[in-house]
Amino acid sequence: MKQILAAAALTMAFTVGAFAQTTASNTRTELDAFAGNDPTVWDMMMDSEGVDVDDATFESNWAGATPERQAALQQACTEAEEAKATFSDAVASRCKTALGN
């Protein structure tokens, strides 16, 4: 019985990890569409694998972005929110910051 429970727990752990990575990848693909596939917009918030960067990296990227890049992120966030796109908590928070909410 213990072996069955351990195997089930291990299987669930792998499944959750795979789902999280798939969701992150799909989020970047979905969000890129709102940014006109301009990678410089979402590169402020995500790495090349579609994983959210940490808060310090985002803050540094945002502060170092040109006004045009900041405006492009704000526009993409606005369009994504209007379309009710699914965001990770980090992306939602960063869009909120970019939009001054």
C-alpha cells in the first residue's frame, strides 16, 4: 500500500511540474501576440523559456527600458486585460505596475 501511495505521489509531482512548464510556455506565446510578437516587450518580464523573471530583474528591466518599450508593454497589458487573457500572478502584478494601478 505504501508503495502505491508513493508511486502515486511521485507521478503527481511530475505531472504538476510538466503542467507548470507548459502553462508558462503557453503564457509567453499568448502574451507575445498582444505585443505584436515584439520580444523586447515581454523580455522585461520573462526569460527566453517563458518563465517569469524575479522581481529585481523585472524592476531593473523596467527602469532601463526606453519610453517606447514601456509604452509597448503598457499597450500589450491593456489589450491582454481587455481580452481577459490568462496571466501568471507575476505577469498580472507586473502589468499592474506598468499600468500604474
